[in-house]
Amino acid sequence: MIAFDTGKEVMLVMSIIFIGILLYMMIVEGEQRKKVYNIRRLAPMDAIEEVIGRGVEMNRPIHFCPGTGALNRLEATSTLAGLTLLTYIAGIAVKVGCRIIVTVSKADVYTLALEIVRTAFRLEGKEEEFVEEDIMFMPQQKSAAGMLQRENVAANFLMGAWWHESLVMMEAGSRVGAMNVCGAAYTLGQLPWFVACSDYVLIGEEFYAASAYVSRDPAETCLIAGQDYVKFICLGLIALGSILATMGIPVLTKLFGGG
Amino acid sequence: MSFDKLFDLDQKYLYLVLAIMVSIPIIKPLGLPVVPGTYTKGTYDFISSLPEGSVFVLDAAQTAGYGAELQTQYVAILRHLLSLDVKLVIVSFAAEGPMLVDMGFAGGTISGTPVDPAFYGDVYGEDYVYLGFIPGGETAFFAFGLDCWMTKVDEYGTPLEDLPIMQYCKTGEDWYGIMSFAGGNHEQRIAQWNSVYGVPLLFGVPGVSAPRMYSYIATGQVESMLVSLIGAAEYEMLSGKVGLASSLMDVLSLGQITIVFFIILGNIGYYIERRRGVK
Amino acid sequence: MSSYDDSIRNISIFITIVIGWFMILEYFVKAPAINSFAGTISSISTCLLATFTIIGVGNLSRHHVKNILTQGRNWMPSVVLIVSCWIPLVIGIIGTRKDPTYAYLYNSLYLPTSQAFFGILSFYILSAAYRTFKTRSLDSTVLLLAAIFVMMGNAPATSIIWSGFAPLGGWILDVCTAAGVRGISIGIAIGSVVTALRVLVGRERRHLAGRE
Amino acid sequence: MGLYENLLIGIFTLAIWSLIYRENIFYRYAEHFYTGFAASLIVVQGWESVKKIAFIPLMQGELIWLLVPILSIPFFLFFFKKTRALYMIPIALLVGLGTALGLRGAIHAQILGQVIGTMSSMIKDTPMGTFNAVLITIGTFCTLSYFTFTREMPGPLKSIPRVGRLFIMAGLGGAFANTTMGRLANMSGILLKIWKTEAIYVIAGAAIIIAIDTIQRRKK
């Protein structure tokens, strides 16, 4: 017997609206009309090439970590966004000949990171230069702190879902004078450290928009524009709902099952 | 000038000062005052107003990594609940739960003095029970609400049929309240327990997770919470059962004052440096 | 080689799409068979995650054994790593984690080390705060003041100096932090919806090392 | 716990903490030990949950769990070049599940939950309460508008994202303070173990080693 789970009507309608807007923007605007939206400046992404270049000049490696989240949980999207950026960063690093060290603490993500970096080397035709040992599996991410200091890294990219390990990693980076470039969403308790300790930081939603910012692929930038529309709907709901409720007509609030 | 050095200290000295400051109260407790905050009061009021014989679930999902933070909360709440006339069902949704629940009863360095249920006149199987660890995260929260007998046996291998308390607790509908000590997966618990059964949900959270909880409390999805060691200490004070948390509070006070002191010191240095730069 | 990889990649993306949309629809549907099947998928994924460690631990051991054999840098610590990995592993698999030897190693060696890593954070917080929390701009001043007042409010001892710290700290948490965090959470949520959607319509292949 | 355990706890704790002084040989051994044991732990934990979730039901005849061993084959094939790419298939299942849960949770608990939470009457019993409610609503509105990427706020509304950024900073300040409290609480638990047991003797040893090291480095 299949029945609709009552009490989830609002959720269903809103999901359809949100997903509908996003799919329309991606498929119609992006893939068919090839429209490219300008995205506001994200300083960390502009700095990546320079940061990696600094590593080459100083003859020191760079380090990347896609966070400590697993793939089958809620935080999967953060990890995937981090891995997307690894594709970009590894691509640049291999091109300019900078050694890239990746540490991963979840075995599933490790496999993905390993293959992403291997592919980056293959695309540049340098597959024989690929050193599998540089993609390290660290069952406990915090134990990578000492390795950062031993390897004397020049840049420390921390992009993904983070918990308490973030501060250990960032402090280890700043000890050896590495530039910390961080992107973090999902765990709010860690954001203050990212803002305070890193040279460049992508906060919250900026992190998800970063890959579109660098790829400038029409479908991706249109999706970011769609994201903004969804946000405008939320802003409108917040403004309208709270004003109506204050005036004593909590129609919208009741409709959404609140209040 | 030696004065300048004060504002650009080597990290080693900072660490040394912090280590000394936090060690003082451990060697000799100072007994600094504790003032209960609103959320701790909310938790205390909720638990003390539980009706006689109601079923209360403790989700002991604390892990050793969080150390004294969650364990002291758990012990403070456990002591208070045992002294009340409620049916207490303890369960763990974290693998390290069983170890820490045992430590709660037996006492330990991060748990304080032992908790003896017999002291409060409680009998295992009638007034309280421990169901052990249930793996599976969100799916397990869901399944446990659907069927509290899913484990078939308790932690010590006794079939649930032989435990009279379990007759009162069959599904999530029977719960009067649930308190979860967890470092993560809070949203999933809200979704599976509060949204589905409307059970009042309380949390004992580490300091890191507290910021995201404020908005859930404001929306009423979460009843109230204890935050970190300070929540445990305040709770101990309210319930009149002083334990480890109260004695560790001094560490927290002195540690935070040290950090604030150094932040201010760093800023004075920065200010002087900037003024000199302008000239 | 690469066309073979691509076909596997396409199959994988197809699997992702099917599983993903099934899980989303399952949320809205009340049917015991479907709901329990979703639970099964979730359990299978937990098991797969567990078996994935074969790759991780296998490669970790391989690298360190290689390091020992070639007597590379830090080969002595590598010996420690191999020993501390495989001896408890064998004990833990044959017995369980309740095996006394395993429990002993876990409680008296692993746990303290793990907690020490946690404890190190307090030190790092101090040095990071001292180094970076400066009144450089309006933004950082706001951050700094909020942090100081909440911390003073969280330290009950400060009520000796001024009883207003705790209420002020509480107000900052209840109002400013709640508002700021709520805004950030909604933003993060929208961002993750977009990322998830790209994967669920098969437009994202970079995580599988695919080209655009 | 006995004397040896307490001494071991002291040695390992201080070896890890010596990292804050500088990277050294004691830390390196402790770190490698830790990594190794953590690796063994995830395998053992993993095996236990596989046994509990899949292996025992499979033995009882629930054939659906055969999927677990079948989908695990690619992990063994990963070590060979030709069959390496097969790892994508089990990953695909995880990614599908994770992204779906992420999408579901994000829309339900985070977007709708928080939007509904903000849509309440701003008039409260006390003037202070009303002020707070107004501030929370304005704060949420401004913070969210800080994260717009493709449009700029027109004319006079330009300062909204700026105010939003200030709210973010205040929020992060609060988060910082709470995190600090948590970490100090953790540390107090560890310090208890060191100061109240025989581990205290290790401190003396560590102090001597650090003193010798400092003097030697001064000489250089």
C-alpha cells in the first residue's frame, strides 16, 4: 500500500518549486541558451594560482584535504564540492610542476581523491611522475599535523566538511608559514577559526559557488543564478511572513506549519 | 625595547601560562561561583516536572573524545533522574556509549564519583534499563522510535520480556521526553523523534555544537539543552548533587580569562604598533 | 582504456541517479515495503563504507612497508605504525573489541592519545586568538567583541567583577549568533541543494575523476 | 588503573603535546602509533558492524545482504591496474544516498525549518523581547542577502549585505567562545588524569628534556 505521507505537503511543494527553478536555470538557460552569469568576486579562488606559484618558487609542496566527512551522510555535498575543487587545484599544480600532497581520513573519499589526482597527472601526460604515496590515508585527520610540518608545505588547502581537526591543521600550516586557503560549510562551530586563521576563506555558501566561479561553465553559473532566485524566495517568505505575523495575520506561518 | 616584546610573545610562553593557569584549580579547587543560565534552568524545570511513572529516554551517545564535556552532563542528569520516580530507559547510538555508561555507574576520571542507583532506591529492570549500542545513525533513530524492542535483549543479554520496565516503553509514542548527549547528528534526531512523535527533545551538547542549537530552541523543535561543562556544573548546582563538573568549572573560568587577557594584550600591542606606524 | 573507464563511469552515474531519486521520493511516501527498503540501502552503504577501509588500510600499510624496506625517511616510526596497526587488528578481528588485550590497548594507549590531540586544541585556540584576533576592521572588531563578551559570560567567575557579563553574553548568543547562524545555515543549505542536484541529474562527473 | 597505565597515559599525552613546542622524535612515534591504531580500529569497528548488519542476517537466509559481498569485490580489484575503475560502482551508491539525504535534510530542516522559525510575530510581551525579535529577523534577512552572487542590491539597499556580514561576524564570535569553552573542558579532563595520578612524574621528565633542548638550541 503506497500512500502520501501526510504533513509533508509544504515540503513537497517547496521542493518542487526549488528543484524546478534550479533545473530550469541549468537545463534551459545554461545548456540550451548558453547564458553565462557574472559571479561576484571570490578572492580565494583568484588567489589559488598565485598560492601554488609561490609553492613552486619556494620548491615546497602544497597540501590539500577534502575534509573529514563521509560520502553516505548529510555532509556528502560539502565533501563533493571539496573534491570538485581538488580537480581544479590538482590540475594547476600538475601543470606548473608543484608537488601536491593530499591527506584523506575517510577510505571512500580517499579512493576518489587518489583517482582525481592520478587523472590530473594523466591529462598533463605526466602519469609516470605520479607518486601514489603523496595521496595519504590518515584514519585520524589530526595526525596529519606533524606531516605538514615535516614536509614543510607552502600552501594548505582545507576544503570540505570539517570538525575539530580544522584548527590543528590550520595551526600546523601557519607554523611552517604556509598560506591557508580554506573553504568550509556545514559545521558552524569551526567557521570562526577559518575566518581568523586562514589567509583566504570561502564561508558557507561561497564554498559551493567556487567551482562555478572558476569553471565559468554556462550550466554551472546559471545554477548559481538559480540559487540566488531560491534565496530571493526565502528572503521574500521571511519578510512577508514576519510582517504578516506581526500585523496579527499569521496566514503564511500557519500554512507552513509554524507558530 | 623590552616593553615591545610583551606584545609579540613567543607562542611557548603563551602555552606555559595557559598550562599553569588551568592546572591551579585542579591541584587546589578555588570554588568560584556558578550562576545557572536560562537553558540549564529550562532543562532542570522540564526534568523536575516529569510526572510520576513517566518513561524518559536517555540517549547516551557521548564519545570519549569529548571527554568531560558530555560525560559530566550525562552523570548530572542521571543522578537527578534516578532520584525521581520515572522509568528511565538508557540507550546508546554511539559505539563508545556502553563503555561510558559503565564508567558513569562505576566512576572514573572524566566521570567523577560512582553513581549507585540502589542509593536512590532504584532497581534494574524496574526503574531503569540499559539497552546497549544500536548502530546505524539516522536509520537507527527511525527504527528505535518505531520499535523500542528492536534490540530483543538488553546490554547484559537479558531478554526484554523479562524486564518489567519495557512493558511501559514499546514505541516512541510512549516516551514522555528524550535527552540526547551527542556531538553530532542533532538534525537527524530532531527529524526522527521530534517531528515524527512530537516528543519533547532535550540535548546535552558540546560547546562546538551549541550555536546551531539556539535557532532550534527558538523554533521549539528542541525543548532545551545543556551546553558543555558549564551546563553540567549549573545543573549540578540546581539539582543539589555536586559532582565533578562543579570542580572543573574553575578550570574553565581561569582558562577563558587567560585567553581574553591575551587577546586584549595582543590588541594593545597592535594598537601601539599602528600608532607608531602612522607617525 | 579511457573509453572503458567512461562506460563504467556512466553506469555509476546511472546508479547514483536511480538511488538518489528513490531516496528523495521515499521521504514523501508512506509504504512499509519502500521505507524499509530505503533502510536496507542505508545499511548496505554503512557496510560498504566499512569494507572500503580495505583500500585505505591496504594502501597505508603498503606505503609504510615500502618505506621500511627501502629504509627511507622516518622508517623507524613506520615500523611502529605497522605494528600498532596489524597486531590490534588481528586481535580485534579474532576476539572482538571486548577482548581484554584489545580493551587494554585501547583504553590505556589509544584513548589518551586521542584525547591529547583534542586537548592540544586549547593551546592552539590561545595562540591563534592572540595572533589573529586584532581590531583590523569593523568586521574583525565585531567578531572580537562578541567573542570576548560571550567568553566572559561563560566564565562564571567574572560575575565577581561585573554581574552583567553573563546576561550580555547570553544576549549576544540568543540574538546576534542566532540571527547570523540562521542566515548562514539557510545559505549553506541552498548551496548544498545545488551541489546535490548537479550530482542527481548526472551533470557532475568530476568527483569520479571524469572530464567535463 | 595501575602505575604502568598511568605512566603510559602521561607519556603519550605529553608526547603529543610536545608538538606545540616543536615537531620532534617523541611526537613522531606517538603520531605513527596513533595512525596505526586508528587504522586498525576502523577495520575492527567496520567488521563488527558488517557482522551485525549484514553477515548474521545473511546466515539466517536474508539474501538481500548478498549485495554487500558482491559490491565489495571492487575494493579488492582496486589494487590491480586493469580493474581499478570498478571502484566507481559502490561509490555511486554511497554518493546517491549521501546527496539525496543532503538534499532532503537541507530543504526540510535547514531551509524550511529556519524560514518558518523566522516567520513569527515580532511583538513580544516585553519591549526588550520585541527589540530582540526585530533584530533577529533583520539579522537573518541581511545575512542571507550577503550570499547573493549574481545580483547586486540596487541603490540604497547596498548596505544590506554589509550589515549581514557584521551579523555573520557576531555569530562567529559567539561560536568561537562556545568552542573555546568546549576545548577547555576537554583539556581539564586530561589534566585531571595527569595531575591526580602517577603520570605527574612524566611532567618532570618532559620538563628536563625541554630544558636540555632549549639550552642546546641556544648554544647553536
